[in-house]
Amino acid sequence: MEKVISYMKRRPVFSSIVFSMGLGLVLYILDKAMRAGEGLMPTAFTFIDIFELLVVIFITGACVVYPGVLTLINIVSVFRLPKTEHHKKSVRRFEYITILLGLLYSWIYAWILSDISWDAEWSKQLYDPQVHQPLWTGAVPTFIVLCLAGGVGYFVLSRLKVEKTPPLVIVSAMAAMYLGVFESVMWCIQFLGGEYLLLGSDWTNVLLCLLPFNFIMISIKIIRLKIYEWNAMKEQKEQEREALEEKTVWNFLNKKLMNAANWPVLAFLLMWPLLGILLCILLLFGQKPDYVIKVFTETAQWQLSQQTAPPNLPSHHGHYLCTVAACGHEKLVKPIRMGERHGNTIVVNRQLCIANAFEQILEEKTPGFHKHVRHFYDTYGFPIAVLIRTKWAADLVYLLMKPLEWMFLIVIYFCDVKPENRIAVQYLPKGGKG
């Protein structure tokens, strides 16, 4: 046991990965046991079973367990500062991994798993279960710049050695990092509340708060660490005594700066002129000072939102091409008008009209074959529609349906005297079947 603990101390990053994968295996076995109701493992494994096992363990360990492990490590690091150089390097590696994986996982959570329409401003009509953007598009550049300032401040502060760095540089890096912390706090407040959380969202909005929460923990830890390192220097008291020899304003300020306990407050004061400089630069690119707050308030359905969005129209998961027309990027799926299906208002594009016109021809010419086609569509169309949760997924389905759309169009032109008229009247009131 002592050898295992010793190895984990020498290889903490590798050990954390192995632990996450091991816990992923345990969760997989428990899940199998609960589902099967008998025994923990099957008596024999096929190649497919082994492949499934490896994939599930990797996904569970890497995407579910490991983010929690990193979060726990960062929380512990706030209260247990690294003292040795090896410990400091290990903690820094965990910080870098947290930020890099946090960016990757946040992208996955945001664009693949969530129902958020990131380009839909509060006034846009959406369909269930879509949710409007949590960050106002017009002010996103301001948000990004402040986040980058926080990231740069963290990187500078994590790499510098306090014994070789002027205190003003340290305080300036802290001030920049405060801007990132501010945006992180606002992000968490925005996501941990509002209609999206209350209505249920598979907790993807909570997952989206992992990276900003970890950045807050990392910032607190690194500020404490730099203050500890500065106070540990033997030269500090001598410098403070030299600063007291002459009673001038500069010596007074220097004395305050040399006292590491003052750094958090000084960084907070320095944050404001730094913010002013960044806002002046952003002003040249059309961004306004109040966009710092408006990026969160010019939204709907979120905790800090000040706008009221139009109510969502009913979901059209019964017809996945309806979902594609409503949810895909407009430049690609090209919606042409509103239509009506089963008494509900829907968005109609040409692909949807062609598919419905083709089905009408099948029903007219081959009613027996149409029943089989309709049964197949009803069986598999709904599960596919449920998976279309993002614009990118809708775009992918639209592109995959393109060859079928062309085939449908050829059939329509061969079977109908006025094919374009048939296509045009689809989903008009008392129109197509869907």
C-alpha cells in the first residue's frame, strides 16, 4: 500500500486518470448488474461486448468521472497549498489540464448535449425544447476579451517566480485575473437559475458551470500561493525597513506594495483602470461599456435575463424533417414560410414539402406500399427527431436527406403534371398529411 501511495505522489496526473477509468469500470459493472438483475458480469464476452466495455469505460471515466476528480483536486488545493517544487508542478499540470479539458468538454456540453440555441436572440421564435442564448450576441466580444484577460492574468501569475518579479507585475496579473473571475461568477449565476434549470435540461447547464467554477478555485489558490511565497522570502523584512527610512508618498506606496497581504485589495483597485483600458479599446470596435452587463441581461429564460421571449411553439419530434426545418441553420436548411401540421404551426422548407408531396403520390398510386413506408417512418422517425437537439444535428440530417430529396423530386416530376404546384401547397391550412 505504501508503494502505491508513493507512486501516486510521483505520478499524480497518471494516477488520477487511472483512478477515473477504474471508477468508470465500477460504474459500468454496477449499471450492468442493476439492468440484468443477476450476476455482476456475463459468463462470456463477445468482441462487441469487449468493445462496448472499453468505449463505455473511456467515456464514463474521461467525460464524467475525470471532470469531478479535477474539480475535487482544485478545491483541495485551495486549502492545502503546495509547498515543494514537485507539488507545485503537479498542481500546475492539473490546472492546465482543467482549463484545456474544460474548454473541450464545455464545447461538447454546449453544442451537442444541450438544447441551447446559441445564435437565437431573445426575440426569436423557438420550438420545444429549445432555449434562447444565455449570452447576447452583440456583447459577446466584450465577454470574450474579459475572459481572455483573466486567462492571460492566470498564465502570467502561474509561471512567474515571486523572488524575481516586481510586486506591481504580480498585482497587475491578479487584477486581470479578477476580470476572468467576475465573468465566471456571472456565468454561474446566469446558468444556475432561470427557466432552463427549472424546466429540466439533463443538468447540462450545471456541467457548463464546471470550468468557470474551477477557474474561480484556481484563482483563489494561486493568489494565496503567491502571497505565501512572497511572505516566505527572507529579504522582505529588510526591504520593508528600507522603505520606512524616508517618509515620502512613493515609499508609503512601496511599503503597501511590499506587503503581500495587501495584494488582493490592490489588485481589486487596479482592476478598474485595467477594465477601463480594455473597454476603451473595445469601444473602437463598436462595443459599449455597458455591454459588460448587457451580455447577460439582453437575454431571455435565464437568471439575469431582462427580456421576455415569445413562448415556444410545440415540438415537432413526430416528424424529424419538421425539426430540421425549424432547428437547422437558416442559411443551410432555407425555411421558406410557416405552415400547418396537425393543427400546429410549423416552419416549412423545400425539403419538407418535397418529402410530403412524395408521400402523397405514394398514397395515391400505391396505397398498400404507402402503409409499410408510413409504418417504417413512424417507427424510426420519432427516435431520430428526439436526437436532433442542436442546429448542427439538424444540419447533418438535412445534408443526409439530400440524396433522398433529389430521388423524391424525380419521382414527383415523373408522376405529376404540375409537380411544383403539388410541392407548393404542402402544409397549407387543411393541406398535407405530414
